[in-house]
Amino acid sequence: MTLPHPELGAAWRAARPRPAGVHLDSAACSRQSARVLDAVAHHARHEAEVGGYVAQESAEMLLQQGRSVLAGLVGMAAADVSFTESASSSVRILLDAWPLPAGARVAVLPGEYHGNLAALVHHGLEPVALPADDLGRLDLDGTARLLRGKPPAAVHLTVVASHRGVVQPWVELSRLCRATGVPLVVDVAQALGQVDCDVPADAVYGTSRKWLAGPRGVGFLVTRPAFRAGLRPVQGDPDDALSYETHDAHVAGRVGLTLAVGEHLAAGPVAVRERLAGTGRAVRELVADVPGWTAVEPLDEPTASTTLTGPDVVIAHARLRAEHGVVTTLCLPARAPGELRQPVLRVAPHLDVTDADLATLAEALRAG
């Protein structure tokens, strides 16, 4: 099979340490480039040389560039970006500062990630289900009726779910929310880097370690000024996005994220999305010829994440790694308790995947 933009695959491979096996798990954690790894290590060494706070001051211009490029990817400004530790910490920081009354209804998809649901419930909020089709894709007509009839206090949307590589129609949803005055909060943890996320929302949050191929332990929260004005941070100026940052932080990781986003931009986001979409299609085509295994996503879904149903998924996941060196993710029903009824196997290659890698996957699945 021929994947689009082969030059991107070659460059992505050349920039990274050689994998010890077949890495098809970028929806969990991508492989960082040698340059990103070196930048993180260099900053950590600099902290040891001059002290953590002095080292942070010396990196501030670079970190501001990181805020700027991250903001551009989600259609906001550098002054709107707060660095955090993860997507999960971002949503908690947001909910801590958002004075929604106890019992307020927050509309979510049936397939919402369990961690997001737990955060809503922990803050005394009531998740209510948005209408969706059998794939878990948002039903826009039903959502329009919901927002105009009995609008919730907010809508929380995960653009690409953790357990299913289906892209939600969030451009259209953002229009509905603007028209009805309902705040829209968007989780782009599984989307940014493989899906265009430059769409108006009130708050957007995500992580470094997935499709952006940055370090673990780094995330971001981006909030529009008008929305941020209604928040109440634990300390600091509510209008200042830096009030939502943790200051005793993994600054070296933030440096690494900045470089990783720069690499993403240098590769060309449109070309990256095209190659990743082609990779997802290639996986689904391969699996169609493997008896007993089925891809959940439509063939042309524009993501590199594919979830598979098949015989003994739990055993197959363990066997893929132990016997064939193929790293994937096992998604148990608890990951999306409102939608997932049985375990699925998630396959998520990045730009550097090869035909041989995909052939190994197919052979391993056939071998049982």
C-alpha cells in the first residue's frame, strides 16, 4: 500500500530513536524526536547549573513562542494559553475556577471519557447526554433542539474519543452554541495534531504526549478572554491566563512541547493530517482481510486511530506485545462507560509507520 507524503514518514523516522518493536500506540503516547529529548535534558541540566527559576527565566522567550504556536492551532492568542500538566489537570483547573452552581447540567456525548465525567461529577455537576448516532457521532438536529429547548449550563465535547477514532462535527456544534449562548468547552487531547482544531470554542484543552509527540507530564488550557472573565482562579487575576498555570512545574517538559509543536508546524499540518488519515484507512483496509476482526470506524474516517473488535481482545492485546513486539492499547468498557460495551483494541500509528509495520500487525492478528 502507498501512504501519502512518504517524505514525512521518512523524516519522522529519521528524527527519532529506533523503536524497540512496532509502535502503534500514538493515541496513548507518541515517540519524541531526538531534538525534543535533547531540549528537555538540556533544560534539566541548566536547572542544575543555575537553579530552576533562573533557568525558567532564560527559557521564557521560548515558552512564549510555545504559547503562541499552540494558540494558533486552536484559533486563539498566546495570551489565552495556560500550561498545565495534562488534559486531565486542565479540565480540573477549569472546573475549579468556573462558578457553575451545584447541579448545573453539562451536556456531553454518550461516549465521554470516564475521567472527564468523573471531574464533572466531583464538582457537583450533572452530565446529560447529547443525542448521537450508532457510531457515537453527534446528532446536530437533536442537539439544536436540546440547546434551544432546555439549554444546559455548558456543552463539553471531546473531538475524537479515546476509545473510537470518530471526528465529531464540532464546527457545526460551535455555531449552535454561539447562536444559543451556551458555553462550549472542547477536549482536543486525541484530536490536536491529527485533526484541524481551529474552530471557535470558549475553552480548549489537551495534552503534549499524543499526536503532537511531545513529553509526558505537560498539557495546556486555552480560554477566550470573554469566557475567562467569568472564572475565579484560586489566586491571581482571572483575566490573566497565567493565573491558571502551575508554577512549580515541569518546565523542561514545556520546553519540549514547544519544540514538538514547532516540528509539527515544520512538517506542515495539512500534510500531516493527510498522511495520518491515509494511515488510518490503510489499517482498516488491512483488517478487512483478517478473519474475525472488524474496524469500528468507517473506512474514510480522517483519523489515524482505529478501534478493532475481534476474538479475545484482551488476550490478543497481550499477545501482540509479548509475541510480536506490537504496542497497541486495550480499551476496556470503563474508559467510556456510557457507550463502550465490550473491550476494543486501539491501533494508532504515527507518521513513521511503514508497510512492514502494518503487515506485522495483520500477520499477528491472523496468528491469533
